[in-house]
Amino acid sequence: MLNADPGLTHARIRKILHDTGRPVITEPDKPIGRFLDAEAAVRDVQSSR
């Protein structure tokens, strides 16, 4: 992500990773986190430049 846009802030990186990830759900209605999708995150950064 930083290679695609070295000016990304920590907050922006976290938001991109969150927005491009998928929820991890082990029980109905109980998400426990997110699966990160690094490829989708890099594509998002590249498309926003």
C-alpha cells in the first residue's frame, strides 16, 4: 500500500484495510474481527490515485 501511495496516513491505511476486508463470523450475529484482503487494499489505493 505504501509503495502505491507513500503519503498514506496510519488512519487511512487502517480504514482501507477495514473497508476491503471481510467479517469473521463464528456464530450468527457475533462477528469477531475481519479477514484482511491485502490485494484488494492495494487495488483500492492504486485506483484512488
